[in-house]
Amino acid sequence: MLSLYTAYDVQLELKTFIKQSRKQQKLTVEALAKRSGVPYSTIRKFESSGNISLRQFLMLFEAVGDLSQIRALTQTNQPEPKSIDEVLKDA
């Protein structure tokens, strides 16, 4: 599937999401650093450049949101059974 979005575009959107979530919750960068365990300087760099490690991004996401939203991206969608035989086959 062709997409006009690049990885960089999504990176900037994730940066904006974290920063807006922090501000909506009235958290300072210092408070977010304490809550998430991500150093203050790393958060400042992330909020200006969008660069951060995946682990630290997940720590920030967990501090301002619901980490299960990210986890849901990794779950495979199982097709719904179409008959009782399909249900019994996997039982």
C-alpha cells in the first residue's frame, strides 16, 4: 500500500502528541522526567528534535497515556470463525 507519510512524519507527530499530552496534564518537563524516569535533557531534546530511543519513548508514552494503545499495534487480528465447525476445530 502506498503512503505519503514517511517515518520522519510519524516521528514528528509522536513528538507533538507527547508534548501536547504533557501540557494538557499540566506537567512540566521536570515532572514528566520524574514520572517517566526519562532524563530532563532527553525530554527537552525529544520535544525539539523528535529523536529518542524506542524504550524512552515508551516510558514517556506510559507516563502520559495508555501503553496498551501501543501494545495493540503488535496484536494480530484473528479472523472470526464462520461456522461452528471452525470454532470446534480450534477448541
